Amino acid sequence: MNSPNQIKKNIINWISSGNSIYDYQDSDVMIDELCFLERRNRADLVYANGKLTAFEIKSKADSLIRWESQCSAYLKVFDSVWLCCHNKHALRSLNITPKEVGIIIVDDTKTGLAILREAKKNNKINAFYLLDLLWRSELDELCIENNLKIIRKEKIKEVRTRVSYEIPLDIIRNKVLQKLKYRYGNKTNLMHSSY
């Protein structure tokens, strides 16, 4: 039985192999265990290239009990979302997973991955929750770049609320992507880590 870490390694290898749907570049970043949605959720793996793609892993030992609420959270933040689950979860995952979420089936072999359904572009992103991935200094930087006043006495949630209404989602998405790639690209690359 593959552990979640082995499945994660298989996904990373799939993305970077040249045999996946992704055009992996050396500047792309893999982020392990990214907290999001006010730190109440954690994506098992996030792939940052020209967009943010999140992967939730459910091994044979896991259940799908929490998946529907987790999926709802993922869809508030990420450009595309994948559920990577053991083949014992295949039928149930199709029944409870929104159509825009991709499903990858894993088996008990070391490298077995199969796309059951490809992930589609997510149109449910909430700018307020996407901005949660930025630190306060990065939010201020985004304000300066877009000619918005910085109000020091504002709490971070107030800044996020104001910015989410005043700056287009595409600009917010690009800033978040840039900052995450910078922040996590400087750490040991997951491509060469051992699980």
C-alpha cells in the first residue's frame, strides 16, 4: 500500500516527467503542505507554474469523509484542483466531486497513476481568500503597485476585504503566484527531496 508521501512523490514525478499534461519548467515550484483559507486547510501539494494547481491525496488507508468540505475550500483559492485517491475510492469520488475537479487514481504499485477525469479551470476563486496567501507586507506592496492607499491601522482582514474589491482578480492571482514562487522556490526543491 502506497503512503501519502509515496503518492505525492509519484505526482511530482508525473508533473516533471514530460509525460503529464503539464509543461514543467525549471522555474516551476512544488509546495508541500500549503496552509490556506485562514490556515484552516492544508493542500497536500501545490504546483506553481503559470497558475496554482492543488492536489489532495487520499490513500487506501484514508476515507473521503472530509473531502466535500475540503474540496469546497480548495475551489475558493486554486486555479485547478485534483483529488488523487486510491482506486478503492474511485466510484465514490466521481459521485461527490464537482465536475471541474480532476481525479487521479492511484493503485498499490510504486508508480501507478491514471487520470480518471482531467481538472478544468476553476471559476469559483474568491479574491478575499486568495489574498490570504499573502503576508501583510506583500499586501501593502500590492496596494502600492496598484495606487491604493496603505492604511496602517487596518487589520489584515480589512486590507484583504478592501483589496479584493478594488483590484481585479487576475492582478491578485499574478501577485500571489509571484510571491509563492519566490517564497518556496528558495527552499529545498521537492523534486530532489526524499520522502
